[in-house]
Amino acid sequence: MATKRQSKPTEKASSKKSPTSKSSRTQAEKLVSIPEDLVLAPQVEAPRQPTGKDQSRGRSASSGVKELTWKEFDRAVQQLAGSIQETFEPQVVVGVAHGGVFVGGALAGALGCPFFPVRISRRSRDRGSSTPRTSKTPQLAGEMPAELKGRRVLIVDDVASSGDTLELATALAREAGAKKVATACLMTKPGGFSPDYSALSSASLMVFPWDYEPSTGDARFDEDPDKAGA
């Protein structure tokens, strides 16, 4: 008498998110105080308005401006973290304010490394003055973290254009005693500076999610890097 063949129960796909995805979003939330529903579900973000004078939203692809959502940012961070892990094992991540604080913080969470923000800029302001000064070369405000000494360091910024900021940060990290230094950026410009690692490349002006604030007025996407510890 023929026996019935029992079919193996199908395994349900795991609903758990990858550690990298969770870490990068959690780190972004920690840095800029963004509500959890905005970070974990970018598709239901509150209506946002660009900060600054230009409040227009009618940008098209032909305008030379592209917008990156939190969902796309998370995906790019995962891609960037994956490529870094293939050839480099950083022990410390340093993010250059302003945009590098967001990218560096997310990467640090994805890579499981301590994170330190620094400010390197061409713009500075004298004590007691409200008028910023602009120099030809970027300068470090403050000092590089002492924790860089003897460690493998990853320097992170959001966009690599001239490369002046990353080159200065690399030199300063080595002066601080870093054992080995590598650079990473979320986006590069064609024909511009090439960091050791990058995820995106575009000639267009990129508008990042932290360049916005929700019109509801709760959380801010344009968090001042000073408030984030830079």
C-alpha cells in the first residue's frame, strides 16, 4: 500500500531586519533626535520643507538637483559599510561636521565602532562676533580625539568634492597617532576627489534628508552640529 509523502513545512521568511540596517537607522536617530517612526519608516515622513531661503519643492531632474530620502540613505550606508568591511577594519570612526556627522554616525553603528564628530570648515567666527570669516583652506575647530592614537581610523564626510577637508582630517588623524587611516564619503563628484570608499556618484547637487525640517515642527532634520557634539 502506497504511503503518502509528507511535504516539509515551508519556512517563513524572517521578518527581522539586518543588524546593519537597524544600527544605521538607530545611530541616525540618536544623533539628530528624529522620531522613530520617521527613521524606521521613511515612506511616512511628515511633510518637509527645505531650510534656508529657498522653500521651493518643485525641483525636477533637469534642474540638476537630486533628493535623497532616509530610506535611500539607509540603503547607501549599508552598501558603504559592506564595501569597507571587505578590505578595512576600522576601530574608530570620525565624522566631519556637518553632513559627515550623520553619515559617520550611521556607519559607526553599522560597523560597531565608537564614533567621534569633529568640525573642519573654511568658515569660522570670532568670539563675540556674529559675522563669519571664510578662509582659503579648511581648518579644524578644537582638537582631534585622543582615542585615535594607535587605532585604525575611518574619516567620513557626506560629499567629496575638492578633497581638502578629507586630506586635512587624514593628516590630523595621523598627527594624533592613528595607526592607519582610510576615508569614506556617501557621494563623490565625477572628476573630483576619490576617497577610499564611496557609495554614490553624481554631478547633480544632492539634497540630503538632514537638509530638511518637518513642517509639523517637532523633530528637526537640520540639527546644528554643535548640538550633536561636533
